[in-house]
Amino acid sequence: MALFKDRTDAGRKLAEELSEYSGRRDVILLALPRGGVPVAFEVARKLNVALDVFIVRKLGVPGHEELAMGAIASKGIRVLNTDLVQSLRISPGIIDTVEAAEREELERREELYRKGRPELDVTGKTAILVDDGLATGATMKAAVRALRTQNPEKIVVAVPTASREACDEFAADVDKTVCLTTPEPFYGVGAWYGDFTQTSDREVCDLLGKAGDINEYKASAKGAENA
């Protein structure tokens, strides 16, 4: 039985659980593309907070790509799971090869999604990472590691649905975890959506364009208030 009609419905329900952040200027929602964007857009709209995309690419172990040996983000950020790299004896050359391929895709998405818009500065703010769900949590873990290098005051992970194991694993890594539902057995993220159609690049661009316009309007209004 589906718990959410689609990602829009999931975002609206997740927003209710995040109501404590409503209207706060020190809060930035960061959506993981692609599926996290429609969820986060609804949260941002409901809570009246700023929204940005956080493009992170997991560096998967060759042959075991779901196993993250690190992650890359924009501005040349790279974080490695040094314990894993050392235990598997992964050479610097292999890491560089994997990074080069993932960096190419990251840069493609940066250009496509941002369209020249600068990133929102998360320094000293509460950054809420949003995705449409967590199965293994590997991509979100990579995002947390990359985001931490940008010095936010707090990091919150928020998703509509997750496996209990994945949700629990974040407790020690972030300031707060919001997993709206943790069904047992979990099966997979898509099992809990009536419509889990893959989010397209065009949909991501449209939603981020709307969010960008809203963010700019808020900034202008704030400037007028302070004038």
C-alpha cells in the first residue's frame, strides 16, 4: 500500500514534520537531484524557506558501485572514506579515474540545473538535506560528508521514507534526522509511492527556476525592509 501519492504529496507531508523551521532565514533546504527536488520544492514552498540543489556524486568502488569510497561536490570538494580505501587497497589512480567520470556528470548537472545561478551560502546556517527516500543511504552519506566541508551550523537529513537501518545510521553523523516513515519490511523507496516516475532533468530545471525566482524575491524584500 502506497504511503504517498507522488513526490509532491510526500513533500507536503514532510513539511508538516519540519514545521519548526518555518519562515526561518537561517535555514536552507538542499535537494539531492533528481528525485529529491520535487520533494524539497514542496517543503520549501510550505515552510517559506530558501531552496537550493546540492549536487553530489558518490565515488563508488569499481565493481561494487553502491559502496561509497567517497564523494565529490562542486568547488572541487572531494571527501574520501579513508578507512575503506585503505582496507580495500584502492590506489590513487583508481580513485582519480572514478572521480574524473563523476566530475564530468557533476559539472553537466551544475551547468544544466543552475543556469548561472550561484550556490546559496550555507556557512553558519542550518542546512536540511532532502531526498525522496533512503534505502542504503550511501548517496546521502556522501552528501553529508561533502556538505560538512562548507561549514553549516547544523545539518539535518529529512526524507519521506527510509529503511530503519539507514535512518538510524545517520543519528551520530548529523544534528537531526527526520524519516517520516520507516516501513518494515522496507522493500525499496519506490514501493511506498503510488507514482514513482523518474524525475526528469526538465522537471528539476523548472522547479529550481521557480525556487530561484522565489529566493530572489525574498532577498529583495529583505533588502527593502532593511533600507
